[in-house]
Amino acid sequence: MKLMSAVNGFLEGFYASLTPPFGPDGHVTAKSFYESVLLRAVRSAEFRERLVRDPHAVLAEVGIVLPEGVAVDVVENTSDTVHIAIPPYIGG
């Protein structure tokens, strides 16, 4: 259970670092990110293609501006390839 808490804490910290805020508490929430980016990417081929090609610009369009120096790689899962993103190593 400690691992899940660490992963959730990392993700919440990442979402909290994004500006401008989305959620009522002043942060991007997992739900708002899912609805504004991920759900749109599975419904719109044009949005998906732009997200893969230029994620910073597309995220900015939906109100998510990443801190300077943060790189974003968007990869697509297909019927025969699944990408698994793992959080940063936290030691141990």
C-alpha cells in the first residue's frame, strides 16, 4: 500500500505543478486532465495527432501550461503494443 500512496502522491504533485489551475482547489485534477486531454484524444483523430506531434502546444490550448524545462512524450497504444509509464524511482 505504501507504493500506491507514493505513486498517488507523485501524480498529485505533478498535477498540482501545472498552471493555470483547473480544480476548485487551484490544481489540475486527474478527472479534469482525463476529460480535457485523454478522453478527447480517443475521440478525435485530429486532436490525437496534434497531441502526439506537439504536446506542449495542445496542452496549452486546453489550459495546461507545463513548468519550464518539463519535457512531454506522448506515445500511442495500439492493438498490438501497449506502453507502460512508470513513475520516477524513489529509492530504497
